[in-house]
Amino acid sequence: MKAGTANLARGDAAEPLRPARLPSLSLRGNFAWALGSNVLFAGCQWANLTVLAKAGDAALVGRFALALAVTTPLFLLSNLQLRSVQATDTSGGFRFADYLGLRAATTLLALLTLPLVVAWAGYRWEVAAVVLIVGVGKALDALNDVTIGLAQKHERLDRAARARILAGVGSLVGLSIMILCTGDLMWGAAGWAAGHGATVLLTRRWIGRDVLEQERHDAAVAGEAMRSPLWPRWRMPTLARLAWLALPLGVVMMLGSMNANAPRYFFDPVTQERELGIYAGMAYLMVAGNMVVLALGQAALPRLARLYAAGEIRAYVLLLAKLLGLAALGGGVGIALSATIGGPLLATIYQPEYAAYPGVLICLSAVAGVEFANSFLGEAMTAAKAFRPQAPLLLTGLLVTLGTCACLFPTYGMLGAALASGAGAVTIFCGSALIVGLNVYAARRLS
């Protein structure tokens, strides 16, 4: 009896205490949390533009939109889409500390690169200052993003929802207070960045102790020492492998953002700030639909990855078909709403001058429907780990957008910019459908 007790004691000491496996939410539950938080986050970002339009004018909106257009592609490249890579890492090849360490390093590199971009563009100082401050906010949001990936990996998007809600409300409150108190966009941008900083400071609260304990346990089972689940780790061979794996996705996200923002680069930052503000305000009406699509994609990505990895290709295709059907429905609803109540809605949310371009709004709604489908096809490619074909595809779409915009913008202005976005989106849709189709064909032959 004593010997058995001693052996049991030695066994308990040799094997770390295994906590109950962190329960994941259902696909419906994850979607509900992701949808709710993303809609609220989008509403807050939308409200940022409304505050700028009401407290200032369209030129102020245009300047803020330009800052986002300049910083977003750079930080999406530096992010390397590590959140999606982490969510689809079913083999546990990397620990969260590796993802956090790489994200910290690439974010610092992006922060150091941004002043060079601003200097090269030759922006006047008040524009340059706003761009740099928005860049700081983007850097803080990048740290939030990789931690959200940890929650997504465990299919606990309720935790990710806390972060999105905190960041959205915090950035809106910060920008609103500073704009209303000072009327200066530089201070408004600083308040916006501070909202993202608050989310970083409160990471332990929104991610949850059970998620951190599960990460600590998984590391112990793998025989890895861990100082803290939220402490970055810099092992150069590991970071190099992870960066090489994720680099195609980072390039893809940068090119995707540049496709969306490319028409905005054709607006002169000195003489066309007002027009850029109006165009950005109309384009942001599509964000509500984008957030629904993003929520669906976040919830479906782990499921798509498991189905593809398990060789359940029919279920993979069926889930993707349902997502594409929802994209088509969303695009149709957007066109109908833009044609009927779009003008009054713009006048109410922003200012009456925003309602003077109904054709542009309808065109942007049609483009949004195509982009919804592109987003789901992108998730399908990521789930199948078809990373490398995406960059050439998006580069082709970007070149089509730039070429079309160069031809149409001088004559048609905002309408030309919207049509150019549509040309690029259709190009990407055709290429994405072809890549997914080829992957499905190859997987069926192997199964």
C-alpha cells in the first residue's frame, strides 16, 4: 500500500496537473459574439467620422481618412496575419509567446518605417503629425490583434469580443473628447490612439485567466519553460520559420488594403481633402456589412481549416457555398438601401453635402458585395493553407485598380475612383474562385 502510494506520488510529480480542457463555443456562439463586437466596433469607427464631420468639416474627415489609408497597409504587412496563422495552427507548432515576440518585432519595424514613408510623400506638417499619431494607435492595435488570435485559436471569440468593444469605445471616447475640447485633429488622433492603448493595458482582464492557464499547460506538456503566457519569446530560428510561413499572408493583407485604399491616393492631399472626406464617408457606410462578413469569417475559419485538413472536402465546399450566398445577399441589400435611403442617411449622419453623389454610393455598394465574396474566398484559401498564390492575385487586382483609376479619376472624380475599385474587386474574385476550385479538385483526387 505504501509502495503504491509512493509510486502514485512520483507519478503525480512527474506529470503536470492537467486542467479541464478549455471548452470552445459553438460556431453559432462564436459568430454571435464576433458579430456583436465587430458591429459595435464598426459603429464606433463610423461614429469617429461622424464626430469629425459634425465638429469640423469634410476636409477634417479627409485628413483622418488619408492617415488611415497610409498607415493601414504598412501595419497589415507587419502584422503578417499572425492571428489567422495562430487560429489555424492545429498542430501546435508554435507557442503564443512566439507569435507575440514576432508581432512585437515587426510592429517596431513598422513604427520606424512610417516616418520614412511620410517624408517620402512630402506631406505638410499637420498632415504628417496626424499620420504618425495614427501609426502609434495602429501599433497598439497590432498587439491587441495577436492576443485576440489566442482566443480565436481556442474558439473563444467571447474573449476577443471584449477586446474589440474596449478598443472601439475607448478610441471613440478619446477622439471625441479631444476633438470637442480642442478642435485639433492631432489631439483627436492622440485620443483615438489612447483607446487602443487602454486595451493593451487591460489584456489580462479581457483574455481571461482560463485561456492563459490553458496556454501555460500546453507549454508544460510540450516540455517548454514559460515565464508568463503573455511574455514574448525571441528565439531567432523559431521566429524566422514563423515569419517565413506568415510572410505571404502579410503581403496579401497589405495588398488587399492597398486595393481598398488605392483610389484615395489619387485625391490631392492639399486641394481635394474635402472630396476625399466625402468619398471616405460614403465608403464607410459599407463597414457594417464588412463587419458581418468579418465575424462570419472569424467564426468559420477554424472550422474550414479542420474540414480541409481532415479531407472532408464536401463539407468544406458546402460551408463556403453558404458563406458566398450570404455575401450575394448582403451586396443586393446594400444596393437596394443605397438607391432608396442612401442620400437622406448620408445627410443625417454627416452633412447634406455628402448626399450629392448618389451614383457613387450605389457603385460602392455593388463593389462591397463583390468584396464580401472575396473575403470569404480568402478565408477558404487560408484554411487550405494556400498562402502563396494570394499575393500575385492581389497584386494583379491592385494593378487593375491603379490603372483604371489613372484613366477614370481625372475625368469622373469620385465615380471614377469607385469604378476602379470595382474593376479590381472583380479581378480578385475571378482569381480567388479559380484558386479555391483548383485546391478542391486536388484535395478530392487525393482523398
